[in-house]
Amino acid sequence: MKKQLIMWGIQILYSVLTPDLLAGLWKSVVAYIKEKVEGTDTKIDDYIFNAIMGGGGELNGILAVGCEFIEQKVLGSASKVDDVLVLPALNLFRAAFNIPDLE
């Protein structure tokens, strides 16, 4: 009896979830996320959202923004030890993966 109820539930679910309904739901979810992402001051989430929606072409942009974020945090700290350790490693990472500097 339980299996039969589960099968009926699945049949009802398949009859309700049409491709058009799923496409509409997906568009609503994407529009909601896009609204939330564009409403922030950071650029990292914008690049991530665009990369996910547009494929892998924005990966260098995501990495560039990430490197810029790390660089700003390191330069903004009071310690000079992280400047000596992190900044050269970040420059090597940028050179190795051809990541542009956003400045």
C-alpha cells in the first residue's frame, strides 16, 4: 500500500511539474539571485554569478577580483609580515595563470 501511494505521489508530481513550469521557476530563481547580487557593493558575487550563468569565460575575472580582494586586505593590515609573504606569492599566482591586475 505504501509503495502504491508513493507511486501515485510521483505520478502527480510528474503531471504538475511540466517543462514550462520548471523553466518559469528557473527564470524566477535566476532573476531573484541576480537582483540580490546586483544590489551589493562587492564585485566578487557579480563575477561569480556571471561566470555561472555565462559558462567558464569569466573565470579570469573571478580570479582577478579574488586576487584584488586579498591584496587590498593585506595592504590594509597593520602588519608588514603579510606584505612580504603574501604579495609576492599573489604576484606569482597572477603570472602563472595570466590573471590581470584590476588597478
